[in-house]
Amino acid sequence: MKRIGLLSDTHGDLDSKIYDYFKDVDEIWHAGDIGSKEVADQLEEFKPVRIVYGNIDGHELRVRYKEYLFFQCEKVKVLLTHIGGKPESYYYKRANELINKYHPNLFVCGHSHICLVKYDSKKQMLWMNPGACGNKGFHKVKTVLRFSITEDRIHDLEVIEWSRRV
């Protein structure tokens, strides 16, 4: 079993509450728009991470991380990227190409600043977007996701919301 902490759109601000919310996870996945090298460094010092860059991330982060990651966690095939559209409407051409190429069981993206988890029956995959936990953007509440993967099961999903952003 792996316990995962999922976040996105930190935009250069890593809220200290992340350390409490993710203290018992095995890995942290960041779905892009990291915003600064310092945020990435802090996460890497805290837990093992899987990180992709987002559209606001500059050259320093783009050479350090990839646009997308395809990997297996337990027996779940995971595709992690920043811009993904929304379930059943993958308007971002690159995301649709990657989904069709890899056929993930779990598709993870960020970008929208809207927390949403939905099963896409057409693509036969679970779609997750943790929303945003930074201080920049239109969101009013910070959100992250925490869940477990055991063999081919994704379970114990929690949506964590806290304080209106500053």
C-alpha cells in the first residue's frame, strides 16, 4: 500500500499546513505550477516526490522536471501532467494524446484551480485534480487530496480544504 499526497498550483508558496496534512504519506505528487525552486526543494527534503512542471514554471524548473510522468504505483498506471482539460472533454490536445497513448488507470492534472475527482467511463480511468494550494489565482479555498493505492485499488480518498487564501 502507498499513501499519496497530491497537490498543485503552489505558485511559489508552500503553506506550512502541507507538512501536517502529508506527514503520513509515502509520496507527494505535484501536478505543476510549482512557482519556485524553493518550493520544489522543500517538498523534496520532506518526502519522496513526483513533480511535473506547469505553464507558469520557468526554465530552471523545466530543465529539472518533465512535462508529464507516466509511471506505475502498485498496479495502477498513472499519468501526471499539468494541463488536462476536464473529464470527458480533454480540450488540451497534448493531454488527449498522452491518455490515448498510455491508457492510464489514474489521470492527474492541475491548472484549473478547481478540485475535482471523477471517473471517466469513456476512458475507463479515474480523473483527479487537487485544485490549488498556493496564494495566487482565483480560488478562495486551498485544497489538496490524500489517498491510498493498494494493488489496483485507489481508496481512502480525502479532500482537504483549509483557510481562505491570503
